[in-house]
Amino acid sequence: MSTYQIESIQFDSQKQLLINHQSQVSLRQKVAAALTLLVQANGSLVNQETFLQQIWPDTHVDERALPQVITELRSAIEEVGGNRKWIRTVPKQGYALDVLVIQKTAPLPIQIRSPKRKTRQFHWLLTSPIIMLLAIVIWRVTAAKSGHTSVMGESASIAILPFINESNDSRWDWTKLALMDMVRANLLTKIHMIDSTEVVSEITRLGLGEQMLTTSSHLTLKHNLGNPILVAGIIRGQPNHWQLEIRWLSSAGVQSVVIDPLPEPLHVGAITDLISRHLHLDIQQSTQYPFKKPYLRDVYVKGLSLMLAGSMDEAVPYFEICHEQDPSFWHAGFYLARCLVHGSRFEEADRLIQELVTDNPYLQIELDWLKAQLTYEKRDLHACLALVDKLMQEPKLSASQRIRALTILGTIHTASNQLDTAELELKEALRVSQEQNNARGEVTSHKLLASLYQRNGRTRESLDHLEKALPIAKAMQNSALESGILLTTGDYYFYSDNFAEARRYYQQVLELRLALNDRRGVGVALAYLGSVAIFDRRFEDAQRQIQAALEINIETNDRYNAINQRLNLGYLAMVTQDYATSLTHYAEAETSARNAEDEHGTIFAIIGLSECYMQAGNLAQAAEQLHRARLIDSSDTNFLNARLLLYEAAVDYGLGNAAIALDKQLKARGLMDAGDWDQGKEDYLHVYQLAATSEQRLDLPFKKDPLRGPDP
């Protein structure tokens, strides 16, 4: 018999009790037997025959007996604070327990039981404050012999690499990720630390694997991360004689300090103190974090492994378990919030971030960064700007953080059509990146400046930045950044009406994203290829590619790109004069945008409805749609106002109000940047002027498309 931990409650199968911290419920023998079968199935389906054979052996029972037992079990679980939905019904087959279960009396190593997957097995290393003192003494002796000097003056940031286990003892395997992350977190409050997700991502891309930290093998990594000091740990030795070597790579080359022997149990705080003292970091004495429940360390490692491999949605339940059962371990809550943002679960992420800020005020800067990412992904640009402006005032903002803030500001101001402001911010980001030898920041700044100049009509400058960025990304061996540059280059040719060249670049993006197994990236590339196909009049290809992109957006919970694909499908149907289908797609886009609280998407969907009615000759309905769009408050006042004015002017002219149309066209010109005011819009202005001043009424030059110009 055993005791099991089922989420927040315990099940004592011998005493037939369900227990939480406040109450307990006694189970009937057959109910307890049913729960025992479910927990022992490790998340797998237990079929009806098994229940009948084990609970009612050699007995004929009514077919309602098993459902009654399961109902009673669900009620008991609910009574002690659990959720009756933990037990999943598989119609006509049986039942399964869809929560993580720990068999608490199982022999070591502890086995994590999960309905989805099994985690690796580890021994738990106990902690002791004595070890910190011992490690510091060892450090003083070793450091004195080494004669190393401080290297912290040359850099404002550190990157902790995954620790390497060369001991052939699996008990130390957890150090690769969990120890790496906890050491990073202990240094975080006073020193800028590169996020472990970024570090592991770059190590993976560069194929470094578990290579030992050396000058020759890791200089590219150091360059790609923005030139921080790289710190790594290697555990060696045999039972009863362990050794930990801490290495760091700075401009002076690789240096090291050794703890020999390394006493068990391992103390994270001691390692943090060793690093901080040797690099002369001015931080408070670190403390070891002991997991309140030993098995949570293994759950946390599994969550980290999934997140760092890009499976962020799959990592969520592991971080949820750690956070729910040990809220004081903020690491799990922080990464849970990040995964929720990635999955567009914004309300849950926002609540969690507020909780973390309240409980961990020293993490304010990191949590503000996460909140800024949330508001940006949610397209709440006003809130994002406020947060980033606040972060820019931080006196201890590192160079890499400053680059990051400037690129976010530049991106938002570009989207808001505040191009002069955006240009200044992005040029400053580029300058700081080059000054700091930050390759990632340099590539990103070049790419964003290229997008800005495309929008501003400065095409030669745009292409110049793209040509500078591409070789840097290739040298970084970073396919994700490279595909971003290729995508922007494709945009350059797309807006230059060179659709064949645009398609060539978008196809390269698709191939890179497929190689990276990046489903979201594949969806983006397919959407762009579909847009090119529309203007190439390859309508069947366009339908296939955009529909495939939409399916990927739905699969990956990419709500905003799903809205974009519905808009694209609406436009495609309109171009082919299938107005009924077009109206359906635009209506679906509006509904999706409103559900996502996406004001921009809502306005674009309504404009699509208006344009569809215009092309179908129903000007009254077109005017009604534009009126609805006006009722939505949006942050990008100039950009969206200009767009609406162009459509309103065309509708007013069609309804015989030439003077009103002229006034709105002039207002639109005043709101738009010079690069956005093209010959097509000037032709509209000329038609309105003639009709308003000389009553010479001409047909609109491109009556089906007052924004883009010539009808597709």
C-alpha cells in the first residue's frame, strides 16, 4: 500500500483516506479501490473491464455500479478541495486520471508520474548552511593560490551557461538547467544577467552542446549574447570525492577556480558567493533555496527542458505544479507567466505577474519587462510605451537592456506612424549595439530601420540596412534572425511591386522556419506567400497558402495572426468578386478581433466590410460600416484616421458629396507621412477638386480600392 500526492491532496490507499491540510474524507472500500487503479495507471486509460474485475471479482453487477462509484469518488475529491474534472470519462471505454500523481512512499530515485509524459529520475540533494561557509573557506584558499583579479569592470552583464556533469553520476544531472537558473537568479537582483532561455537557445544554435567553456569555442557565443562574461561549472570526480570547477570567459581569456573536494549536499548559495566574490560583485550574501517538496525540483527541471526546447505550452503544467505547491519559489511563477504570454493567455499572465510583483518586489525590473512583452503582444501600445519609458529611467539599466528598450520604442512608434521619433530611437539602438559589440542588437536595429525606411519611401536606405544585417546574422549562425531579415527584404520587393523577387525571399523564410520546426514562423511565411499570390493573380495558390497559415495560427493559439489571415481571406474573396464569402470572412475577423480586444484588428475588419460593400455598389452600407469604425477608440490616431478618411472620402464622393470628400482627402494627406502619400491618392484628390470647384464630375480612378491604388 502507498500514499499518493494528487495535486494538492493526498490519498492514503491503506487507510482509504483523502486528505488536505484542513480536512479529510473517508472512502468506501470500492471507491478507494477505484482511485487506486486510477493512480497506478499513471494517467493511462483504465477500461471498464479492469474496474469490474478488480473491484467486483467473480461478481455480476449492474452496469450503473461503476458510474456510481466514479461519481462518489469525484464528489469526495471535490470535498477536500480538488476538482471533479481530474477524472476524465472516455465514453464507452473507461476512465483516466488527468493530473500529476506522486507515489510518496516509492523508493528513491523519486519517479514523477504524469498523465502526459514521464520525467527523468533524480536523487534529491539535501541542503545545509554549513556548506556555504565551507565553500567560502575553500574559495579563499584556492583563489589566493590562483592570483586572479577582478574582471567585472569591463562588462555590466553575466551569462550563466548550463553546468556540465563529467562525474558519470546521474545525481548531478539536475545541475545542467535547474542549478544554472538558480545561480543566475541569485545574482539577478544586483547584476544584469542574460536570461537562461536566451543562453540555451544560442548554445543550441551554435551546436556547442556540452562543450567545455574555452576561448576558442565560446567567443562566438559571447559575441552573439552582447559580450557578457560567460560563467560555467563542471562537476568531476568519483563517489566520496567530488570537485566543482567554476570557469569564466572575459577579454582576459578563460579563468577558473576550483572547489576540491566538493562536499555533499551541494549548496547553490555557496556557488553564487564563490562567483560573486571572485568577480568582485557587490551583492548581498546569497542563500540556498530548498524546495519545500523534494520532487518539485524534478518537475521544475522538466518544465525548464520543455520551455528551453521551445515547447512552451507543454511546459505550462509543470510550472503550474511548482508554483501552486511552492509559491515562494518565484522561478516557476516567472516562467509560467512567460509561457502564458507566449500562448496568448493574457489575463492569466497579468494576474500572475501582479502576484509576483507583490511577493517579490526585488524582481520589479524583470517583471516590468515581462509585462511590457505582454502588453505588446496584446497590442496595448499605450500601456507598453508607458512601461518601457519607465524602464528607460532605471539608473542601473544595462547596455543590452537599453538596446532592447530602444528597439521596442522604435517598433511601437513606427507602428504608430511617428517615424521621426522611431528613427532616432532605432539609430541610437544601433549605435549602442555597435559600441557594445552586441551582434543581436545590431541585426535587430538594422532590420527595424529597414522596415521604417520602407514605410517612409526611402527604399535605397532600407535595402542598405538589410544588406548590412544579413551577413551578421549568418555569422551568428542564427537562422531565426536570418529569416527575419529575409522576410523584411521580401517586404521591400513586395512594396516595390516586384512580386517574383518577394516570393523568392518569402520562400527562403519558409524553408528556414521549416528547418527550425517553428510552426508559428511557418504560418507567417505561408501568409506572406499567400499575399504575394493575390497580387500575382494566382488565386488558388493564395487560397491554399492563407488557409494553411490560418490553420497553423489556430493550432498554435496565435490569435492575432489568425485575425490577419481572416482579413486576407476576406480580401482575396473580394478581389475575385465573391462578395458573400468576403463579407463572411471579414465578419469572422471582426468577431475574433473583438474577442481578443484587438482594436486595430477590429477597425481593419470593419474597413474590409466597407470596402466589400463599396465594390458591390452598396454605398449606404459602406458608409454605415465606416461610421461603426469611428466609434472604436484607437491609440494610433493619425494612421487609422487617415485610412478611414480615405475610405470615407470615396464613399462621400460616390454619394454626391464632392466638397466633403475633398475636405476629408486633404485631412488624410495632412495626417499621412510623405512616403505614404502616393500618386494614386493624389489622383483621387484631383478628382475631388475638379468636382468640388468646377462641378466636373469624373469617375474615381480606382473606385474599388481607395487605399492601395490600382484595382487588383
